[in-house]
Amino acid sequence: MQPREFPRLERAPAYKLVYDAIEKQIFSGALKVGDPLPAETLLAEQFGVNRSTVREGIRLLEQSGLVEREGAKRPRIAIPHYLELASSASRALILATITFRELWEASSLVEPMMAEIAARNISDADLKRLAANIAEMEEAIRLIEAREIFDIDDFVGLDREFHEILAQASGNRVLILSHEPITKLFIPAGRIILPRLGTYRRVLDAHRFIHERLAARDPDGARTWMRRHMNDFRKGYELTGFDLDLPLDAARLGLA
Amino acid sequence: MQPREFPRLERAPAYKLVYDAIEKQIFSGALKVGDPLPAETLLAEQFGVNRSTVREGIRLLEQSGLVEREGAKRPRIAIPHYLELASSASRALILATITFRELWEASSLVEPMMAEIAARNISDADLKRLAANIAEMEEAIRLIEAREIFDIDDFVGLDREFHEILAQASGNRVLILSHEPITKLFIPAGRIILPRLGTYRRVLDAHRFIHERLAARDPDGARTWMRRHMNDFRKGYELTGFDLDLPLDAARLGLA
DNA sequence: AATTGTCGGCTTGTCGGACAATTCTGGACA
DNA sequence: TGTCCAGAATTGTCCGACAAGCCGACAATT
């Protein structure tokens, strides 16, 4: 034992240093959201490293959500969509084991509460967005019933959007963050339930009632209808015959 | 309005495909947690792309937390700690704008609910962990009062840990995910309030009561005490004289 | 005038090869 | 059996190169 352990000095690889340097510039405000990243050759020159190294650093930024790439354009600085990219990976892993019961329990606690808060704070603009969402869902159902196009993802996406708008209407970004995992997990669950039962119109009706209570600025009413909506959610799942404690993706696979 | 919008076709770059392919193998279980990633040259050969391309894909995996690198060793497959992950980026940005009011509103909705669920499901092991946490906090306060060591981060960390254990005690991973942003944001808030007021013992007492109600499996009692605890949280902040609608980091800077 | 086609410069995506530094591995040796 | 070391394997970094894609400008067409 040496009298004094040196804290094992860690030489971060150059690509990590590139990442750190650019991240720092973003946080400091030197690089603003929407700005394009400087060209790779330029960065390589400035940092004094090879372009390949710069590119590896940029990949880190990309996955962290700090820059967004669209085609082969210059990547642009972006605000990471909260937890979106961050744990897209972890969420997928979690998905493998989370059960419908967990999702439903969480939903039936959080969603009604969210509806209540939203009813207090919702803006006219958000009410309009909800109305538009409902109209779109109406159209989607019309198409489904006419057996024209049938894209379940469209419908589930609309459903998810409805609940997301509601969260945003709460005007509380911490709540929005808390709410995010639920909407994310809801998608696979919706894909299981809806096509098997075809209860599209029932979902739409619930959304209509909720919207109507929100427009009336009626917190209790909004909460009540949301609770019913969540109970329907569970009943729907039970009717599929799957075990409540089955992991979501097992159920999904069982369906496919 | 076109009759039918084409879904803009996207050709992902090769490094992204590499990422997707490896990710898929991880999720499918072909690559297990702890396994080392195959060598870059081997991967390049198998995928039929250049090693540089493979490396860029690996950087994406790295930042997503799916692989961990230690020195220049072979990266190993890992389960992303959804707590620590890329939120370092998002957290810093979010922190810049979220206000204490938002945090408190969210906390006083979510935490009592969490306490209630936890009281129903908590295991003896988690009760012990809470007891240990309380003991540690007791010791920390003793040190503070004796003016020996004074590390506010220690105390805030213990406080956060208490609430995290509570979330885990709920046994619902969706709720744990929902709860995560709150505990995260709580740290800077706690750093503002506690040193200015020195209400350490009041926090400890609240935790004691909550623990006692949890041990008694009393959901109502646990919820009630948690609500009081949250009210204290707000009162504490108000006593600092900062505006409730001030962004947390502005308040933090105002203190420093 | 507005739209479409073409051109050239710039940047990204990908490739091949190369080498030093570090890590791993198997066998020699105590 | 346990330790040590040389060589193999692997990562980190560099260099140079080229096709493909994006962008603005300008010419051609309707």
C-alpha cells in the first residue's frame, strides 16, 4: 500500500473529449438550439484530431439527443426530448418485463390526477388541439369501419397524442416528465388490446367526454371520466384473455 | 392537400444500422448482459462494412448505455441504469427552466400517492432499508450539529434515497419511472432550502413518521404524513424568500 | 413569372490501410 | 500452484480517398 493512492487518472479517449467540449459549448450557450454543428473537417482542425475521431464524438452527441441529424445534412443542436432518446434503450429493455398490471396501476393513478390538473389550467389552444385530435380519430375510425385503410399504429398514435396533450395542458413540466413513461408504454399495450377487441369507438367516446369536461373546466368531472376510461382500458385487456401479470412484450409476441 | 402523403422514406446510414442490429441482438438475448462485444474487426467483417463505421455504431450504443466501456478494454453489454443515463444532458437543460412551483406541485401529487401504494406493498427488506436510511440521516445530523463535517450533498442524497426506496417499495416499475424526474430535480431544490434553514431535524422526523406508518401498513397514514412532509418542503422554500416561479437553477445561483 | 433541369462547391457517409498503446493469453519458470 | 513475460489480439487514433447527398445559383422550359 502506498501512503497515498493516486486517484487513478483516467485518460478519456479523444472522441469523448470532443463530446464533452461540444456539450459544454451547448450548455454555455455558445452553440444555440437550432444552430448547425460546424463541419467535421473544421472541428477536426480546431480540436487537433482526426475527422474520424470527431465523428465518433458526434455520434455520442447524436445518441444523447443534443444534436439531431436529418439525412446527410449538418446535424443541428437540439434540446433532448426530455427522456425520449435518453432512455429509449432502457425503456425497451424494461418493456421486456413490465406487466400490464403495473402499467394499468400507474395509469389509473396518474391519468385521472392529470386530467384534474389539466381541467384547471388548460388553455383554449390546447382545447383546440384536443378537438382536432378527436376529429382525426373520428376519421380514422370511419376508415377502419369502411375497411379502407387499417393502420393500427395511426390509431394508437392518436390515442397516445390525446393523453400527451392532456399532460401538456397541465402546464407543469415535471408532471409531463412523470407522465412520459406511461404514454410510451401505452403504445404496445394499445396495439395488443385494440385490434383484438375493436373497441375504437369506445375510446373515442371516452375522449369526447373528457374533452367536454375539460372545456367546462370541471376538474372532478374530468377526473371521473378519465378513471372510467382507465377502467375500460383494463377491461379491454382482460377480454383479450391474457394474464395481467404477463410482460407486455410477451403478450405482444403472443399476438403476432 | 395531396390525396395521400407519402411517408417520407428514410435511408438510415450504415452506422445506425449497425447500432440497430446490435441492439436487436441484445434485446433478443443473443448478447447477454456482461458479455463483451465482439471485436470491431470481426463485426466489420460480419456486417460487411468498414471498421470505422462499426465504431460509430458502437459510440451510439455507448451513449445509450447499452454497452459500457472501461479503458480500452472490450466494451461489455450492460443494462442502462435509467437513473444515471443520458439525463446528464437533459437534466442540465431542464433544470435551467423548471420552477420550484412545478416541482412542488408534482411532488405533492405524486409522493403521497406513492406513499399510499408503498404502504400496501412494502417488503420487510425495504422497511429495513428505510430504517437504515433514517439511521444514517440521524448520524449526519449529529455531525452537522456537532459542527464536525458538513456535507450538504450527503444529507440531500440521503433524503433523495429515502424517497427512492419508497418508490421501489411500490413494486411498480412504471411508477418508479414516473417518479424518477421528481427525485432528480429534488436534489438542487434540497440544496437550496436545507442549508438556508437548517431544518434537517424536521425532515428526519417526517421520515420517521412515514416509516412508522409504512411499517404499520397504514396507507392513509402514510399518505397523510407524506402530504405534510411536502407542505413543509414548500414552506421551507418560501422561507428562503425566493420566488416560487423562479427557475431552480436561478435560485441555486442566487444562493451560491 | 413560376417551375423545372443542370451544374459546381461543400459536407457527410464510407472505405482501406496503418501504427502505437493497451489488454489479453498461454506458456515458461520459480 | 502461482507468478511473470513475450507475443497475439484489440482498441484508439491517424491519414488519405471517393461517392453520394445537400445547397445555392443559374439556365431552360412552360
